[in-house]
Amino acid sequence: MSTNKDYTIAITAADRASMERQLDEAVTHAKAQALQGGQQGILVTRINLNSFTVALSGTVRKTVCEGPA
């Protein structure tokens, strides 16, 4: 299991629906990891048309959103 410090998920999607589902799942999992410790935020990076990474990063400010205002 990866620690918060080196937490990264790579995503490659075949279509838009798959991309959205995988990104939602990865961000949800990353959020749970970020809330467990540290002051890291979630960084989503588009590598190319259908590839992304979702990672915890100390360069991204940690904020907690609880839903629409």
C-alpha cells in the first residue's frame, strides 16, 4: 500500500464515460488518503488525450469542501 507521500494513480481511458468514472473514483480514493494525514492536496494532471494521473502533492493547498454553498 502506498503512503500519502508517494500516492499516485495512473488512469488511461478508452472513452469519455470511462474517463469520468475513473477520475471520480481516483479522486474519491485520493481524498480519503489526504484526509488521513498530512497537509497534501490532490493534483490531477492530464498527460495526453486519454491519460491522467491523480496524486497527493505538498505543492497543492489542502482544502476541505463539503458540498455546494
